[in-house]
Amino acid sequence: MFASAVLLAAGRSERMGSHKALLEWDGRTLLAYQLDQLAAVDRIDEIVVVTGFDAEHLQPIIDSAPKAREAFNAAFDEGKAGSVRTGVAAIARDAVAVVLLAVDQPRPAAVIAALLEAHVEANALISAPVFEGRRGHPIVFSADLVGELLGVAAETLGMRAVLSRHAAHEVPFDDPMVCLDLNTPEDVSRGLELLSRAG
């Protein structure tokens, strides 16, 4: 096995006003879109979807997706760090790399595949995409950092603590989609416009 993807989809989406994972995106739900894109990347062998809020509505989508399975975070209201720990704890032990992505950060398969390729070529501990000087997502972590990922906590800055301890290999992209986060309806409108241009 090479890479395990951890897709975070446990939050309440309060700023959006509706469940982000179930938003319509490119003719399907946002969750289904991202599962399709991750599954299309050859180097990704499994996808662990971390659920929490409204998990029963996400489970059928996960069950129908190739390479995907669910990991439920019962403490999803306590923040993203717990979902990271839940997802990383569920990955296969022989994974060489971990691709960490949130469901509100839709990324095409080509971006994820190129990032993984650059990660391998650089033999990096951490790799991150960059667009016009801004660091985006997903983040790829070497399996050597699994222990640190299992220890992230909101009280100690969560993922930022891991990223501050290790220099990331920054991979330039000319696609603004690598920095897209869907937090509000306005973000969705902008994202769909970017998607239509790419298509």
C-alpha cells in the first residue's frame, strides 16, 4: 500500500447553513465528488471518511464509493483535531503516506496525483500545494509522522503544531482550486465558477 487518504466530514457546517458534504457539486454531492476524485488517484489505496454530525446521511454515499470506508468520531463537536486523530487511527498500518483533506476543500484528481508525485520525488516528510504564494490543501504526510498526527490536540494548535515542527515541501500549482475552502454560500458560488473554467 502506498497512500491512505483521510477525508474529514464530521462538522456541523454552521457557517454554511446546510451540510457541506451534501451540497451539490459538479452534478453530485460534494462528498461523492471528492470520493470520486480521491479514488481516481492510483497512488491512493484507501479512503477513510471521518463522519460525525448527520453521519447516517453520509454513510450510503461512502458505502457506494470505491476504496472508501467510514470512521465515526463521536466527539465531533470538540473540533477538527479529534477528527484528524480518528481518521489517522483508522488507516492501514502499512501506508507510506497520508493525504489529509476536508470535504469542504474540493480538489480534482489531477491536483492530488501531481502533489503525491512531487512528494515521492522529493522524499519529503510533508508536502503542500502552493498557488501564488498561498499554501493550500491537501497536505501529504509521510507515515513517519503518524505518531505526531495521532497526538494533535486543539489545546496545542492541532495540525499547526505538526506543520511548525517540520519544513513542508511546497509544490507550486497554477490552479487557484488548491486554495479553495467552502465556508459560505459565496465561497460555493466562487468555487463553482472556478470549476466551470477548469472544465
